[in-house]
Amino acid sequence: MAIITNRPLGAGFSATRLLAGMVGRLAAWNDARVTRKALSQLSDRELDDLGLVRGDIDMIAEGRHS
């Protein structure tokens, strides 16, 4: 039985693209985690100095700020 080695894995499948997407999502999750942790450690006064309230932390960490 012959094995064809020069054929793509599948229609539009790219292991590199899949891996890059996974790494990108992991990096975004970690960035949000670090941001959330840093902002959570600030006092209410420090958050107020930045124009934030504690309820804004998740929105900021996820990049949904305006």
C-alpha cells in the first residue's frame, strides 16, 4: 500500500494556524488574568484615581473598555 505524503491534511486545515490560534487565546487569557489580579490588588482610592470602580475590573481585563 502506498502512502501519499504530499497531500494536505484536509480541506483548509492548517496545524500551524490551529496552534497559533490556541497560543493566541492562551496569551489573551493570561493577559486578562494578570490585569485582573493587578487591578484587584489596588485600593478603592487608587482605582478612583484611575477613574475606575471595582465593578470595572472584569470589563477592563477583557478589553471591553470604551
